[in-house]
Amino acid sequence: MPLDRQTTFSLEHSPRRVSNRVVSLDDSSEWAKHLRRVGFHEGVEVEVLSGRDPVLVRCQNSCVALRRCMLGCVQVCVLQKAQGRTSFAGQ
């Protein structure tokens, strides 16, 4: 699926090795509280590295293994890399 840099989508649908920015967490999900504890917050850079279930995800400078069902409550947008620095899509 081609990713528009303005579009938000669930982290479970992110291709591997694509840098994303967390836009929001679905606080009605039972997993949101657990994800916040391990560093998933709005504005944080995340990247799916490998796996089907569990999935290895880089969150800031740490790697965590998460169940695929947990990724559904994380809404992200694609980060744009420009000249050695990271800028958020749409800026």
C-alpha cells in the first residue's frame, strides 16, 4: 500500500523499516495504558522492524516485542527524512 505522508493509519498496517510518528493512542483500548508505560506517546518516532506476532518495534531508542493486536490502538503518520534531520509530515 503506498503511504501518503499526510495520512494517519494504524501501526499494525505500517510496512517494515518505515519511520512513523505516533499521532494518537486509542485510550478506550485495554492496551493503551501498557503501551504508554513502555514509551508510546504522541510525537514519538516508531518503526516496525520484524515479526508477525509478536512484532518487534523500535520506539525512540528502545526495541520492544508487542502482540500484533496491541498495534491496532496506535495511530501513526509517516515521517519524512530530510537532509540528515527528521521532520514531521506536512511541515
